[in-house]
Amino acid sequence: MKWLAAQKGHNVVGIDIVDLSAQQFFAENNVPFNKYTIDDDFFVYESTENAIKIKFFVGDIFDVSAQSAGYFDAVWDCNALVAIKPPDRNKYICKIDSLLKPSGCILLSTYEYDPTLHNTDPYPMTPDDIKLLFSSFYVQLVETMDASEYFNFKFPWSKRHVFQIKRK
Ligand SMILES: C[S@@+](CC[C@H](N)C(=O)[O-])C[C@H]1O[C@@H](n2cnc3c(N)ncnc32)[C@H](O)[C@@H]1O
């Protein structure tokens, strides 16, 4: 996020339901900030560094609206869909769709591993699961990496997939 804002000059908005995520982001990246509330739904941590335009919303993604956060050219879903409970996945995709500009695109990273070993956050998903979930979009699998060392559980095989997703 800091690279996108500081090096690339983008206006960046982050979101997490856990306040500590925002606190850690600003502390680890040494970015000064103001903290305020919007609509009683969100705390917003906003960078006060002119050259680093970052807002970090703390609240439920399902409560974010284009009115409060704007419309986005791109969404970087970095292990976020994988944290959403499977029954809520379609609702999550509708929410992302509602925040994305018509020409917008999504970069998505997911994990695939044996679901009999662990079937909770981060939930495992195959590339076919992603294609089905985003069936109204073009989905391109960009990269697959070994992720067997990622989890503390050290699953015997696991993969990290990265997808580029665009509107049809
Ligand atoms: C696997 S972590 C990924 C965190 C971060 N994006 C990263 O890659 O390090 C998933 C994150 O999703 C957040 N999360 C889960 N459900 C959420 C929701 N409904 N709204 C906003 N954030 C949520 C969790 O608090 C958690 O920090």
C-alpha cells in the first residue's frame, strides 16, 4: 500500500475489520496519520504526509459504500476473499463489484491446499472455484507459487494463486 501511494502516486484505501491492522500498518511504515470516524461505521486512519495519500478504513467491508470510500480503478485483494466465510463469498464479490469503476480490475491472491487438513480462514479455493465465483468477469491465472511453508501447519502441498480479474 505504501509503495502504491509513495512510489506510484496513487490514492490508496485499505480496509480491515481489526483496528490493530491499521495501527500496525502506520507504525511499521512510519507514516503519520489522523484518526476520525465516518457514519459511526468506520474509524479512518488517514495519512497526514502530503506525498503519501492513504486512508485505512477500520470496519466491515460489507458496510463500505462508494459514497464513503469512492469508486476504485483497482482492487488488490491480498488474502481477503480467503478470509470470508464461504456463504458470504457472493455477497463479497457483489460489494467489490459495486466499488469498482467500469474499467476497473482486481488482483486477487488465494490459497489452495487439501481442505481435509484445514478448512477455515484462509479458506482453500481452487482456480475453478475462482472462475465460478467471478463467472461474470474475465479471470486470468497469472501466477502459482508453492506455499507449503506459508502456513504454520506446513501442509504437505499448498499453492498460492494470483489472478487478474476484469469486467467482461
Ligand atoms: C488473511 S488476513 C490478510 C491480511 C492482509 N491483507 C495481509 O495480506 O496481510 C485477512 C484479513 O481480513 C480481515 N477481515 C475478515 N473479515 C473482514 C470483514 N468482514 N471486513 C473487513 N476485514 C475483514 C481480517 O481482520 C484479517 O486481517
